[in-house]
Amino acid sequence: MAKKLVHLRWIEDILPDGFLRKHMFGGLGYYVNGQIVLAVFENTGQKTYKKQTFDFEIWNGCLFPTEREHHEKIKKIFPFLITHPVLTKWLYLPANTEDFDASVEEILKKIRMGSKLFGVTPKPKKKRLKQ
């Protein structure tokens, strides 16, 4: 179960109206119009994945769900975003990034304006067979 956000709770104040929050991978996922548009994590300390060490914490910041086909275009607009090392289909902004708050606000402004570059429609969950 995800813990409550402490340092990044302010992000909810700038999300589009009517967002839905759900627990996700030890963080919180945010949905707008049925699409996941943001996942926020505050898990400090982890910088290693599959024997590779990064200069940022891989679960402390904001993940922006998007289709891979949009990555190049988004990175031209927001060059501070990186491909997440674990969830490579999504773009990431580590919390230790310079101007983190302003960068998050800039991206969420695009999302509030209805940018089609951000957001992924979740696949329906498969029904379990009762035994």
C-alpha cells in the first residue's frame, strides 16, 4: 500500500479538476478522463536497478505516462525528462532535478490544456476465474 505523499502533495493542487488518485507501485497514480497522466513517488535511497547505478533516485519524483511514439517529441519540448530506467515506456523527472517544481508545473499545464502527448489508457483488468 502506498504511503501518503509528504513533500510532493502540492502537485495535487495543480492537477486538472476531477482527477482520480489510486495507489500504484508504492506511489500514487493520477487519472484524468480515464487516462493515467501522472505517477508520483517519494521513496528515497534506491539508485540501482539490474546492477546499474544511477545518479538519481529511481523512485523519488514524477513519472509521466505516455506512448513511446511521443517520447522524442516530448523530450524536445521538455529536455529535462528522461526515460525511466524501470518503466521505460514512461518519462521521468527525478525529485532532485534542478527547478523540479517549475518543471512539473510546466508539464501539468500542458496536461490541463488537454495535450494528447501525455496519458495512457489502462488496459482492462482480466477477470479471474472463480474456483
